[in-house]
Amino acid sequence: MTNIVKNSTKSGSESAGQGDSGDLPDAELSGGVRRTPPSGGAIGRLEEHIARKSDASGFTGWRKLAGAGFEFFGIVLICALVGMWLDDKFNLGGMGALGGIVLGVVGGTYLQIRTILQSGKK
């Protein structure tokens, strides 16, 4: 926070990213990613810092696993609900719900495997 306040008191050319930037590079980030210089002032520096942190974290680790889990659960839930609706409509005695759950697990597993194989190709 003090860095933002300190940077906002600099002259116009320094706050626009042309002076000594301290810990925030102007146009190039780690990994060779090129970006335009900050828009100026403390807000521009804050935007650059947020962009750099979001590029570094990406969707790895628990975020990717949580998304995969929600996708899998959603597929199973939708298939189970369709199976329950078929039970009520055709009086199948629970076989529709069971079939929906099995179909959802198979479909969700297929999508997870396909996603893993596609991420391995990149």
C-alpha cells in the first residue's frame, strides 16, 4: 500500500512507467510475456501488478481440480434428474434414476479423460 502511495507522488513521466519501477517491470513480464506499459499513476501500476499475478497463478492446482469436480458432479446430477423424470413418466421403478446415474458417471469420466488428454497435447 505504501508503494502505491509513494508511486502516486512521482512526476508524470515516472508514474507512467518510464522511471524506476521498483519491483514491477514496464513492458515485459516473467516468461517473456509482452504487455503495454501501465496506463499511468498508481492505478496503472496496480493493474500491472494484478495482471502479473494472475498470469503467474493461472488455473492450476486446486482451481483446475475444483472445476473438474463441479463439471463431473453436474453431469451426474443432470443425468440422474432425467432418469428420475423417466421413472415418473414411465413407472420404471427406480431403474431410470439408476441408469441416469450410471450414464452420468460414464459420460463424466469420458469428459475428464478427454480434457486430460487435450491438456497433455499443449
